[in-house]
Amino acid sequence: QTVVTQEPSFSVSPGGTVTLTCGLSSGSVSTNSYPSWYQQTPGQAPRTLIYRTNTRSPGVPDRFSGSILGNKAALTITGAQADDESDYYCVLYMSSGTYVFGTGTKVTVL
Amino acid sequence: VQLVESGGGLVQPGGSLRLSCAASGFTFSNYWMAWVRQAPGKGLEWLATIKGDGSEIFQVDSVKGRFTISRDNAKNSLFLQMSSLRAEDTAVYYCARDNDYKMDVWGQGTTVTVSS
């Protein structure tokens, strides 16, 4: 079974930069996995941040950016703000036509 | 553009439940649609996706044979029929629009609790 791994947690200072990653239990993540990223605060539905590796969804601040770093997908928050404190999930598209969510990363801004 | 789920509730282990998702504000039949769930305190889990005309379905292996995704384009509605429910199926269930390899519109979720 495919497992998509993310760091469990990160702490970043206000104004700081943090890079979250999204890796496959076996193999590398590429643009062919169409990585997307979602932000979720407690009790709320997820919000789409990034799709197709590095395209921001409408209304998403440009301090959020996506990329491929080595063999993983990455989400970078540059100039973190207090309201960026959330859970972040990546999703990878599999060649079988299915999707797999990552394990999620809790970001704390302090 | 809006998705509104309904049909959640308390069900006994082994029971069945049918979730619905009402779509509005977009041409429903043009889009793939998906179900995603989140167990209490846990991460998100993709369950299934169905093509706009209903001709293709993809599902996670863990629910094959127990959960069935379907749609009624005339009613702009998406469904998830769940049977043989287990305690581990307790979760918030979200419907989402599956658009260009991303889930770009989400409902507010409906809660399913499986307990005796």
C-alpha cells in the first residue's frame, strides 16, 4: 500500500520561512503525480492552496509556493503569518487513477 | 459554487448509511466528484472519485465492496452508499469537486458515527 509521508510538525517564527515536504514510501514524486496542497484549520473543511505542483489556487497569497525538491513535493511558506497556523496536507495522483493524501503536517507559528 | 453534504448520523456496527451531496453554482455533470473522510483527530483519506457522466469510478482498496459512489446529474447530487459499517468508519465525510487533479471545492462535511 502506498504511503505518502509528511513531517508531523513544524514550528516557524512570524515572518520566517518553512518548507514542508511530501514523499512516497516507494519511489519519487514527480510532476506526473500532480501534487496538490491543502490547508485545514480545526473544525473546517480543507482549502486548496497549490495544484499541479506549483500553481496557486485563486485567492491564495503568494507567500505560498510549491515545487519539487529532490524526490519530494514541497510547500514553502515565505514570511509566515499567524493565520498560517494550520494542518497542511499534500495529495498525490497515482497512475491507477486514485489519490493518496499525505499524513499531514501541523504548522505552528510562534 | 457550493457543496452541501447530508445523511450523516449514528449507526450501529454492521449497518448502512447513504450520504448525499447537493451541488450548486456550476455545471455538475462536467466534473469528476470525490468523497474524502477524516476520522477524529486523524488525517484526510481519499475514498472514491466518479467521472462526470458516471462512466468511471476509482476507489481506495480499503472500502471496495462496502462503499459505492454514485451520482444523479439530473438532481446535481453525489452519493456514497456505505454498508457493513465498522467503528473505524467513524469520521467526517466530505464531498469535493475533483477538477484538474485537485479537489477545488469542498463541502462542510457530514459526521458519521458507528457505535452500538
